Amino acid sequence: MSNKTGFLYDERYQQHLTGNYHPEVPDRLPSVYKGIEDAGLLEELTLIKAVPASLKWVETVHDPNYIKRFENACSIGDNIFDSPDNQMCTVSYEIALLAVGGVLEAVRLVMEGKLDNAFCAVRPPGHHAEVDKAMGFCYFNNVAIATRYIQKEWKIKRVGIVDFDVHHGNGTQHFFERDPTVFYYSIHEHPTFAYPGTGREFELGKDAGYGYTKNSPVLPGQGDKEYKQLLQRDLFPAFADFKPEVILVSSGFDAHIDDNMSDIKLTTEGFSWIIEKIVEMAARYSQGRLVSVLEGGYSIGRLPELARNHVEVLLNA
């Protein structure tokens, strides 16, 4: 029996321009769409249209002065924001709000029971964005904002976040490291070209949130075998104890062996195994409620098959 799976895709996300030679290019999203379309999966999915997020939700995570600074930088035509990694154009602020809003729409449909799960093909990505700083191609932290939306709008007590982007989600961890109602788990390469430099094993949260952060650093050159061992050792027992009521996934595909943004050697089959296990945990702990949000993944040649397999698992697991 197939799940009711949503697919968030909006061509307007391609309007966020990052300049020549930047890895986070508009073509990433058509390649995701092509993989899903060519596999004949579109008719099995519920297509979700993005709407801009209300600032009240963005402000649950980001400093209002930062939000205004980002808006102003776009309006005057700045093409770099906070760091050379964050290249943008005049509509990047609007498109970042559209990314957040699309994710919140997917969450709403899942929480209302109209969908079992969803995959959100958005850009710009979000997991590096801090309270008041853009980092690593990220401006608004899509998953962090969705977490606060779930808690405030839907009165959910425990949200679990799984981040398998090859780079540590420093922003997401920092938002929740003092919060025992959110469990943040990340598996990532460390060191990864020295970026972002966070996410070591001893980072376990702070104060009341101590024990609700878990990182599994992976050394360069490792792949499927090591990922499976670490997830079984670190994530599975943590979620068995925490029992998240909803699971959000920062789905970065840049740990693939053919992605030049890392030295990790995950295969396409390895990625499928990861999402299969996350879907199993969602069925066990959170009534199947799972929303997956695109983060990294820069191999245009591999993104079609990775997205196709990811969606097939959400549909059929």
C-alpha cells in the first residue's frame, strides 16, 4: 500500500541566482524534478505549491534585524551577503521566504493528515543559517523554522531532526542545543574541507538540552558500511528513547561518491538505505509523519536518481 506522499516543487526557486561557478545552482532543482518525472512518479505524488512564509514564523528562529538586513541587501542589489559563499540576487529574499513557506505548507498537510510524508525540493537550502548570520549558501533555516511551526501551531512536544547532509548543520544545532523538546542528529564528514568546523562527538547540547544533540562525524574516504554502523550505534537508540512525534529530515545528497563537495563515498544504494530506516522510525514513533527538505547535493548527473529513489522510499516504505 502506497503512502500519500507530497512533493514540493516550484519553478520560482530557480530565480535565486548565485552567479557563475557557484555550486548551488538553479539547475539542481530541474534535475531533481526530471528524475522523479522520468520514473513516472509524478502521478503518484500530491504536488505542493509554495506560498511565502509569514514573517512571524521566520522570527521564531531568526533575529528580526537580520531578516531586515537580508531584505535590504537584496533590495539594493548586493550580490554577496555575510560571506562570499552566500551569493544572491535582488529576489533572493523573496525566494528564501518562498522556500520556508513551501516547507511549512508541506508540514501543514502532513499534520492535517492529508499527507503521510513529503519531500520538499527547495532552494536556497537552510541548515547552515544561524540566528543572525547567513552561512554556507543558507539564509533562512527551513528545517528549524518548520520545527518551531510544528511545536507552536500543532502543539507537538517532541520533534526529531535527522541531518545527513555531508556538512554539519551548525545553524540547526545551535538553535536547539539548549532545548530538550528537539533532538538534533547529524551524520557528516569531519573534517570537510574545514567547513563549517562544528559537529564533533562531544557536542551533546547545553544546559537543559544536554543529551538532545548527537553528532556522528565520518572520516574522509568512508562510505556505506561506516554510515550504517554509525546510524545503528547513534541514531536508532537515541530516537528509541526520545520517541519523536514528528521527524524532519535535512536531506543533503553531497556525501555521494560522485559529488565533488566531499570526500565521502556513499553510494546511491546507501542513500536509499538511510531514508528507508528514517521512514521506519517515523512509522514506529511518529505515526509516519515525516517531512524531508533538500539541503545540499551538487552532482547534477546523480541528483535525478537520488531524488527518484528518495521519493520511491517515501511512497512505498
